[in-house]
Amino acid sequence: MLSKDFDFEKSIKELEVIANSLEKEQISLDESIALFEKGVKLSKDCSEYLESAKQKIVALTEAEEERDNNG
């Protein structure tokens, strides 16, 4: 479960920084692994956030359609 202070846009930017860092050959294997692990977690968090947003949109759309059909 995501914390209330999760910032999707900040996480996406951080993923971009991580990806750029991993493309460089000047970082150590240990640092690469640590960045990769952080990137996987950020990716999972972003996916969870997007899925939650999708569910909210679907629920709102269905509620609106139901209201239109009953009114």
C-alpha cells in the first residue's frame, strides 16, 4: 500500500535518473544493483498508483452511467 505522501511525478523523474545512471559504465556493480532494486520498487509503486487511479475512474464512470440511466 502506498503512503499518503507518494508523489507519482517525482517517482517517474527518479526512475529516469536511475535509468540514466544504469546506462553509464562508470558505476560499480554494487551501485548498479542498488539502483536497480530502487528502480524496481519505484516501478511497482507507480504501477500500483496507476491501477488505483484506473479503479477510481472506472467507479466514477460507472456511477455516472448508472445515474444517467436512472434519471
